[in-house]
Amino acid sequence: MSYQHMTYEEKEEIGILTLNRPDKRNALGQAFEEEIIACLEDAGRRCDAKVIILRAKGDVFCAGHDRLEILNQPLSAIRRLFQTSFRLMNTIRTAPQCIIAQVQGIAMAGGCHLAAGCDLITAGRDKARFGMTGLIYSYNCSTPTVALSRAVPQKKCMEMLMTAGLYSAEEAHSFHLVNRVFPDDRLDEMTYAWAKEIAKASKYVISMSKQVYYAQIEMTEWQAYQYAKEMMAMAGVSTNAIEGFTAFIEKREPVWDESTPF
């Protein structure tokens, strides 16, 4: 598949999706988001990759949405744009792969949303920055608030919205937006190594772990336990769980059935 605004490749069970619009600071627009959706849906159908790294070219990870697709546009067009943004976030959530945002530069507004919507985040120590910058334009980051408020504490999310400031990788790590902070010149290498570590697990358990996590987090505790106990039972009779337990008992490396993640 060829793309206008991004590139995608797979190697060693790792997918690498690269935002490739550096002249526009990787600003998102409807066509750009449609490409990312199509790419992730295709990768999900084939499921040759177990982990997908979402990274960017240039000095900026993503500057949010292209202002020209919002400014002086009719309400219906702006609605379509953000319906596409919702579809993108939903595609990331429902993809069978673990998706890691690799942030090498500034991730602001919709760019912060894109990173926060991924399952995990790595960031370059010196150059990565995260911010909800909508208030600068008197334009609230409403959709980014959805992902961010589920990733960081309430007061920190409100602070990010109200100050429109940029936070370093270390600061973002301290309030649990970022999982791992790596040296800038080793960000590619160390993110890929972490992805390979995750990919040692079976497709099935990566997909199920992600599915269960996002399903139960919106439930009451009682509902979550009812759901989780059924998922535990289903996993217990799965081919790969049986192989995993057997391999552990027999003190050998497991051989996963990778024919399907489901």
C-alpha cells in the first residue's frame, strides 16, 4: 500500500508507521487521518505485526489538526473532520496490536491526543514536548481531553488545558503520560527493542490483554469482575495458554500458534 502523508513497513513482527508531512509539522487533516485508519485496519486484518510503532519525521511529532481545515469552514465540514478523528482513535483502541507512540518532538493539541490515544508512549529526553495548546487560539481541545483525561490525573489534565503549556518528556513521565524516556539519539533503537520485547508474547494474548483492559476500565468494579472472570475462563482453554503453561512446566520455550490473534 502506498500513502501520500505517511509510510508503513513491517519487519520482525513490528510495524512502523511514520507520519511523513514534516513541512506541515505533521499536522493532521481528514485525508491524513483516513490514511492512518486504512493502514491500521489493513495491519489489523493481516495481523503479521504484533506491535506497531507510530512515529514521525521532522522536528515535530504532530502539531495537531491543520488549522486550514477548520478556519472559515462550514460546521458540517468541521464535524466530518472530527468524526474522522473519532474513528482514528477508535481504530487505535480496537487494533489487535499494541501501538506505541514514539514521540521525538513536540506533540501538541491533536498531536498530544494522538500520542495519548496510543497504548504506550516513549519519548526523547531532550526534544519531546507535550501540550494541550488550544487556549492559545481560544479553541478548547475537546476531543484531545477524552484521551488525555483517561491517561493522566484529573488535576494535571485540567492544568494542561488551562495553561496551554508544553511539558518535557521527564515531566510527562512523572505524571504518567509517558511510559519510557530514552536518549534522543537512541529513541528509534530503544523503542524498537521494547517493541521486540513485547512481541515475544503471542498475538492472542497481546490482543486479549488490550481488549480486556479497555473494556473493563469503563465498568463498575462489580461489572469488571463479572467480565474479567469470563475472559479468564476463555483464556484458560485457549491453545496458547495451554502451550504457555505446558512449556513452563516442561522448562522449555513456548511455541505459539500465531495463525490468529482471536
